[in-house]
Amino acid sequence: MPADRRASWLKGVLDLLVLAGLTEGENYGYEIAKSLAEAGLGEIKGGTLYPVLNRLEEAGLVTAEFRATERGPGRRYYSLTPQGRATLAEQGAMWLTFDASVRSLLARGDVR
């Protein structure tokens, strides 16, 4: 039986999905992971998500702000920057073109 390739597919597009997830406003890591899981992408562990968030922050695509909470540990809230929005628009369009090509080729094999 062939290996499940979803993890490698996700790795290639996770940055873009995190940016897309922040278009509706700021959020913190656990909620970002939860929304990705609810979208059908499976559980995204912190060891996978936080390096992505750090990389996006270093690239200037998101900003992060630490906030203390009344109970429990504080949280880092992430927000999309204007550069992040522009990157999402550009890379999102490229991904949709790629997706259409993949779908077209798979349709030839009658894959459903």
C-alpha cells in the first residue's frame, strides 16, 4: 500500500494556510491549529506550527504580540501584515493555478 502523502503535501502549503487563517483577524497558535484541523487538515502539532509562525514573523509576513492572561500562561497573538496579505494574494493565486493543473491531470485518470 502506498504511503500517505498528506503530511508532505501539507508541509508544502502550511505557510500559505496559516496566512489565510489570519485574514479574519489576529489569533494565537492553539486556535490556528484548531481551525486547520476543523478544515480537515488533521492535527497540526506545536512542533510543526510554531516554527512556521516564527518563520513568517521573521519574514515580516505576520507580527506577534505576547499578552498575559488572568489565568494560565500568556499567549502570543499573530496578525497578518500588509506584506503578508500581498504574499498570500500572490502565492494563493499560484497555488490555485497549481491545484487546477493537478486536478486536470487527476481527472484524466478518473480519480474521485
